[in-house]
Amino acid sequence: MSSRFLRSRPLHRAAMSAAAVVSSSSPLPTKRASTAHHGKGAFINPWPSFTNHTAGDMFKMVRTGAMSMGTNSTPAEISKRIPVRMPTWGNEAAPSAIKSTWLGHACFLLEMPRDPAAHGERGVRVLFDPVFSHRCSPVQFMGPARFTEAPCKIEEIPEVDAIVISHNHYDHMDTHTLTTLFERPGPKPHIFAPLGNEAYFKSLGCIPNGHMHTLDWWGAAKVDTAHGTVDVHCTPCQHFTGRGIGDRFKTLWASWAIVAPGEHGKKVWFGGDTGYRSVPQGADEDKVPTCPAFKEIGEAFGGFDFAMIPIGAYEPRWFMSPIHCAPQDSVRVFQDIRAKRATGMHWGTWVLTTESIFEPPTKLREEAAKLGLEPGAFDACKEIGETVVVDA
């Protein structure tokens, strides 16, 4: 598919400051340019696995009471079943390990293995979909409110080299969080997002020139830091976008791959927000088309050492399936991308749909067992703030 590359003057690592340098990266040789997802004035999901629901479908949801979201659980029960802890960021783990700290919903701080040839004491750090506001909404006096707290303050997040955004929905891209991150003292990270988000980034007024990067599916960029180098690949997924009236599908949505250099470089995949298939009421799930993008991703990269895959916000199934994975979809995405290990995300923070807030991890383990996955290969964190360590 078509690629847009980021160009900058190369620097020798010995002369680099702590700030990252972004330059062009070669696209995957197995991928050919395609603009099938570029519609007329908007982006599209170019697969039969996607159904674009109508206003009538939304009315049906409201009329049948399917949007009666909420939780009857007490704060004490929630804190017991979804505890929140202060992150340690995996500081006790070996520097050769992949470290992924869940900060709630779809937010993770990923630290790649330290490059022995680099001068830094840590690996490259990538922060995915950071949202620390109380509500994932255009305003903070209404909209979905957190039922679990963030595990730390924004200011307590360690220095990051790159911020990666999957799409522009409010539970994945937050103005207050991004502004706070870029106004912190010290080197400024580079921020990556799918096509169409340039104007929003500029509107924040705090991101330095040359630090804003948007990519098309299968586009790539190289992030070079004192701590090592990674390639950031924009990969497809099945979703949609919009932050207000009239901008639906105007910006692109994506999953992302972070790849360390070399034959044995570690590979990590972030699923963002995605559906896997559209399941009408009464349909046999195993007989509807599935999104082919994930097998393409698995084939293109040869699998992943670790993945972060959405598992929540899936009921009512007939309405949510085109855009959100249920656990029975998530485990198939795990197989399609050829992941060795994964953790579930997109749950445990806001009530966005009608399933129980506690259900996604339990259902994930059930579905993983049905497919015969090795125990623990794909599970969910037990605590918000927990770090998953994947040893070399």
C-alpha cells in the first residue's frame, strides 16, 4: 500500500542528543502500493468483513435499550477485581527484555530491549494511545467517566522517545494528555499517527516542528536515539474515526509494528482499536468473512515476539463486531499475526458498551483454551500499572 516517508538529515549516534531523530525507512519488500482504503473524500475499510452501520441501526440500539450501559459494581468490588498499582516500568527486569506497562484501556509504555551497541542505559521507549483524562469525551463535564484511576500521573511517566496514536477517538487520543507530555521539560518525543491528523497536532501548539509524523498503511519511519533504533510501521486494521460532527472517516485508523534492527531484532505489534468480522444477529460467526489484514501483517513481518490486542467493548455483538474485537476475535488475530505472546487491552477503564466490565479477561482465557493456545501465551494483566516482561 502507499507509503509516506519521513526525511531528516542523518546524524551519527555519537553526536546525538537524547532526542530521537526520525528518518525514512524502507517499506516491506513483500507489500505493493495500494490505495484501496482511500475513498472519495474519506477513508474506508476495503473488505467484506466490515459493515458500516446506519443511523437506523443506532436508533434500533436506543429503541431496544441496548445502550443501557453502566456498572452496578461498587468501588470496593472494582478495586478488588481490577486493582491499580504504581508502575515500576519493569526496572527490575533484564535490559535485554521487552517491557510493556499497561496504563489502562489502550495505553501502554513499551520499552524495547537495550541495544548493546548504543550508549544509553535503556531501550527505545514508545508510548501508545495515552489518555489520562477522567472522561474520554470532548468535554470533562459529561461523557464516559473512569471507573478505575490512572496508575500514575502524566508527569510520572518516564522519558519517552516516541508517542504512537492508533486513531483519533477520544479514548485513544487526548488533548490534555498530549499537551502535558510535550510541555514537560527535557527532550521532546516524536509523535506518529495515521494520515489526516496533521492539523490536530499543529493545533496543540506544543509539538515542535519536525516532530509530527503521519503515515499511510504500510508506511514506515526509523527512530534513531542514543538508546537504540527501531522502525515504526503503520499497519492496517478495521475501524473508523471521528471526533465531532461531519468528520467521520476523514482521518485514517491503524495498528502499528515496532521492529528492532537486525536478523534477531525483536518485533512488537499494537492492535489499536479494531474489529475482525461483522456478525449480524443470528448469524453463524464462523461463516462470515474475516478481515484479511491480520494474516497479511503476520506474513509480512514473519510474526511478533509480543503483541497488545484489544479484547473489550464488544456488546451488543451485532452492532460492535465490525469495529471492536470480542475475545473470540482477539485470539484469532493473535494467530493471524503469528504472535508468540500477547496481552489484552481496551477494557477495565471506561464503560463503553454493555458487557460486564469484568468479562473480557475471563472470556479471553476461555477462548484461548478453545483454540488450544499455550496457557499464558495470551492473557490480560491482573492490575493496571502491571508490566509484562518478555525475556530474550
